Amino acid sequence: MNESEKQFCKNREKTLEHYGVEIKDGVRYSVIQKQRNMLSLMGFLEGMVNPERKTRPIVDYDPDFKEALLQVIEG
């Protein structure tokens, strides 16, 4: 593992700890460096997220069901 990869892993661990997330098998985690970038990447959330508040979007997807569920929790 090179220095860049080590730094990424360290930042990821700090970010997960900050948000109170415990690493679990079967769960994928992605850390986005700048929160503005997150909102740009997830443009469909722009009208649902208040950039001044902590927010947790949750997406539930089941390929055997006709609709997905998006929850946006502020708190």
C-alpha cells in the first residue's frame, strides 16, 4: 500500500468514526472529499438537502420491487 492509499484509509476511518458508523460485512462505504462535491454528484438531492444541517440520505433498493425508497433525515 503506497502513502496515498494509507492516507485515504486513515481519512476514511476518521470519517466513519465522525459519523458514528461501524464497519460491517456486506456494506460498502465511500468517502467523498468535499461535501460540495457530494451534492454535485448527487444532484437529485440538491432540493432535499439543507447544506446548513447534518443530513443522512438512505436509499433502499430491491430489484424485485418496482420502486426504490429515498429517505433524507436531518438531525
